[in-house]
Amino acid sequence: MDATRVTEQPTSFERPLGADPADPRGALLRTPTPPRAPGAAALPAQARTGEPPSTPGTTAPSGNDKAPVSNGPEHAQPSAAAEADTHRPRPVPEGIPAQPSTESASEERRTGQGVAPGRPTPMRRDGDRLRFVGAATRRIARGIDLDEIVMGLCRATVPTFSDAILVYLRDPLPVGDERPTGPVVLRLRRTDRIPEERDTDGGFLPAQGVPEPTELAELSAVTAELCEVRPGGALAEVLRGVRPVFADAPAASAALPELLGDDGELVVPTGQRAILAPLRGRRRVIGAALFLRRPERIAFEADDLLVAAQLATHSALGIDKAVLYGREAYIADELQRTMLPETLPRPTGVRLASRYLPAAETARVGGDWYDAIPLPGSRVALVVGDVMGHSMTSAAIMGQLRTTAQTLAGLDLPPQEVLHHLDEQAQRLGTDRMATCLYAVYDPVSHRITIANAGHPPPVLLHLGGRAEVLRVPPGAPIGVGGVDFEAVELDAPAGATLLLYTDGLVESRLRDVWTGIEQLREKLAATAQLTGPDHPPPLEALCDEVLDMLGPGDRDDDIALLAARFDGIAPSDVAYWFLEPEDAAPGRARRLARRALSRWGLEEMSDSVELLVSEVVTNAVRYASRPVTLRLLRTDVLRCEVGDDVPQLPRLRQARATDEGGRGLYLVNKLARRWGATRLSTGKVVWFELNRG
């Protein structure tokens, strides 16, 4: 058969007639060659290309076609009828070799010769091989990941081409142009086999004249799972040669024990009933496939090496592409994961939950993002944004804007100023870098929230009683337009209420406009709140899941980012706030005020530590301040102290020398406090520390 003819492109391949799809797979019997029954015709030898079969009762092939084999005179037609019957055999469906007649199959089963019933017959013509290769490569090409491609190879070849197959792949598989280091190791990835024929009682039924097998084992149990390819060894030479070889060839005979292990010879039949085919990708050999036929089945022909070569080539190229696709998907996942918060913070007075859904599983990166940034004074900044498009470029721009927003939030700028600087940053990134963003700052002490919007859908506030309200926020222009002022509004944020920030992928699609989607979202929130009653808000995580359920089945048009904030607030009874004049007596007054507050809260055991640290921080503040210093204590799950002044320079922790009279205040704070920090404000700075409550 001409190798250039085996080029048909891939589609699906169906199992041959007679093969039971419910039969188990996984084991191969090493069955000895069946003895010849007395008076029975010998098993016909496999005909070579261009040679007529020598077995009596067969018809010589015409041209390149091989005629079907007759199994002896017992069921033969009269000679006159045989002479008159000169028409060509009826064609079989594509990819399915011709099946023997019922009478012929019955004779083969009775005598133990030929192919048992339900087994595929050998491909005796070039047309059979062409149809098989075309159907098999189409089935292999249907797979998109590694396991699907390997399974496609196994299911396409068993049982039509071989009775069993073993597929070995490199571990780890090389990706693209990378050059792996270390020895070449092959791992058994998958095995497949055609089961023994079953009798009516469900047991295995061997062919007549064939002794009962003495050993039954899974292929994966009798073969080595790992194989290290020794440089210069027999297996390395076969893999380097790339072309498939028969197992009885000298090179393969020495390579198979190295590949299969010590017990591997149990699965390799004698004669030309095994083909070892290297799997070569675009740049290197990535594995090997071993095709096996049972001893009672006709051996492979020379043309079958070309079939094995086509199967190995298509499978190796598919595996190579699947590995590259897997690496790209991994990079996309890692990029998106690092662009979004790994975990949400747990600021005082607010609980948070979030969701992110890509536009499609095959394109897992996009320009949507959300963030929650703790601010001085127990406040928290809530951010959600959407960069135009959902590609790697959009994700990169999103990462830069998110980093810029975090930096600006650390400066404690007002929301409208943050959006203004984001707009300038987007213009520096390029002329067509457009994005929408909503920036909100929640203060749990005053129970207020300040919101500024840059062309983003408005947030929805779910009140404790179950009423859902779309907040009236000035829409503003998208980020990147340039030359546009942003406006901020301050609204009430009552305890128990839930604020929902989202991107337009949640409310806008090809089937509905954005305002219709926002109204559906509001109704969904109100309906969910009714399930828990007017006095209990719905659980935050369950609320996010219910919101996403409104999308329904089908593909999404855009990425979706969702950030939900449950406002708990801080009760006025848990807050103590004072103004201190910048004078020498301020530290002593601060100690007395802190002691009274701790006594009122029942935290007298913390008085010594709190008085010491408050005195040190207030002393540093009044030394340089020109305006009154603020002192605030917050009682939550921890005790937090905040001291503010009008000096923008941040304090610096240093190691004081033994002869220094000062410089040990922050050292004490660092040693005794649970954590501490300093944040620069537009009006100065705030130094804070936290202590665990006893």
C-alpha cells in the first residue's frame, strides 16, 4: 500500500459490528498457538502484498485487492454457482472491515481456526486500511486534552486494528521548545484490550481446540509502570528510529523487555502480532504505543506498519498540541488568579464575599476585577472595575489599574480623586484603554459610605427588612476618556444592610439591556431576602450564589465580577474619641482617658499595656504637631488605638543606642502590640496599634 494514500482528515469512528461495547477492558490473555484439529484445515497464513494465498479454498487477489478467505469445503457453494458468482463483495460501512459469513464464522469457531465470532476480521485490502485510518484519525482528532486523545487512540484501534494497546508517554511531558533535563522516563498512561468471549453463563469461553489459559492478569499489573530509557540502549535506538517495527525484529526484541519490565513478555504474542510504534511530536519523541494481536488472530502485515505509523503520528501531534494548550490554560489561570485578590481581608465592622466568572472556560482571562482595601480608622475601600474586552491585554491593563487603585487607596484619597488618578493612568497606558470603575469607602463608625462612579452600573443596597434599592450615584464618564471630573456622594449604610457591587456581565447580555438586568437583579435580591425573614439578612455566600443563578443556562457574553459587603458597623458604645492639645501634659491626659474607657468596657487587665503604648505614641505626636491631636479607642474583637496628627512624615522604627535618651517608643509598640502601622492622610497621618483582648 502506498504510504501517501493514508492522509484522510479526522472525524468520528464507530466500533465494528459484533463488538460488545459493554464488555470490560484492561486484560490480555497470552494464549498459546491453537493445535490443529484432526482433519481440519490449517490456519491460513497471512498473505503479503502482491503474493497469492497458498491455503486451499482461497481465491487469488486481483491487482492490489485481496479476496476474502474461504474456510474450507464444508460450507462451500457448488462449483457451478461459484463460477457464476463473479460480482465484487458488497462494500461495508466506512471504518468497519468486512465480516465473515455466519456459516464461515461457525466453522472457524468449531475448528478453532480464523477469527472467533464477534471479533473483527483482518483488513485484507488497501481500501479497508484507508477507511480505517481515516476514521481512526478523525476520532483521535476529536480530543482536546491529553486524556481524550489517548483514549481516542485506544478506542479507535481496539478491536478493529489490534486486540490490545499500551500507550507510554514521557514523564514529565516536554512543553514546546523547552529542553527537559535528566533522564528520559516513560510512564504507562493507558491500556486497552478486547475482552475474552463470554458464554451464556457470563464466563469466559475460549475457542475450541485452545487450552484453558493458565494466567490472567491486567496489562497494567504485568507491565512496568515506569521505564527509564537508557542512553544508547535498545529502546533508545528504536525510539530514535521513529518508524514502527514488528516485535520479532531484532531491535524490538531487545527493546520490549526494557519497556515492559521483567514480566512484560507475558503480554507479547509470538510472531508478527505486536508492533512497537514510537510517538514523535513536533520536535522529539514523546512516548511509544504497543499494538498487540492474540495468537488466534491473523498476524500483522507489512502494510499494517504504515497504519501504525499514521496512528502514532496523529496521536503524537495531538498530544503535543494538548500539552501546549494545557500550558496556555495554566498561564491564563495563574495570570487571572494573581490579578484578583487571593483572599479577602476581614476589616472591622464589615463582612465580604466575592465571585468571579470568566466569559468562557477556554478564555479564562478578562478585564473585570474587584478589591477590598483596609483603610485607616477601620474603614474599608470597596472597588469593582471592568476593562474593555476579555483578553490577555485586558487582563494586563486591569492588573495595572488595580495596582494603581491600591496605591491611591493607601494615600487615603477621596473616592473622586482616586478615579481622577486612575483616569490619568489609563491615558498613559494607551489611547484606547477604556474601563469603568466604582470606588466606595465605608466607615463603620459613622455608618456612612462615600461612592464615586466612572461609567459603571450602579450598586444595589439590600436593606435588613428585605427592600432592595438601586443607589442613585452620578454615572460619570469611563476611565480613559480624560478631562472629566468625577463626583462623589455620601449615603447612609445602616447595620445589617448588604451592598452589592458587580460588573455589567451580570446584568447585560444579547437578550436584555443593562437596565432590564438591573431591575431583575433588584427583584432577585428582594425575593432572596424574603426567604430569611425581615429580621435576618440572607447568608452572604448563599446570596452570591443566588445572584449568579439569575444568569440561567447558556454561554455568557462577558466576564462577571461580584463583590458583596454586609455592613455590621461599630456601635457608638464601643468607640471612645478625644482631642488633645499639643502640650506636655497631653500624654498624661491620654493615659487617664484610656484608663477610664477600659474600666467602662471591663478591660481593666489591659490598662498597663494600653497606658504605656498610648503614652509613647501621643508623646511622639505632640512633639511635632501644631494642631490638636486625636485619640480614638475602638473595642471590637481586638482593642484598636489610633492617634492622628497634622505631620505628614511617617515614624520610622530604629534601634536606639545604649546612650540615647529617646527613640524607644516605637520599639515598645512593635514588641507589645499585636500589630501596628502608620498611614499618611491628606491632613497628616495616623499611627495605630492593636492588642488582643484577654
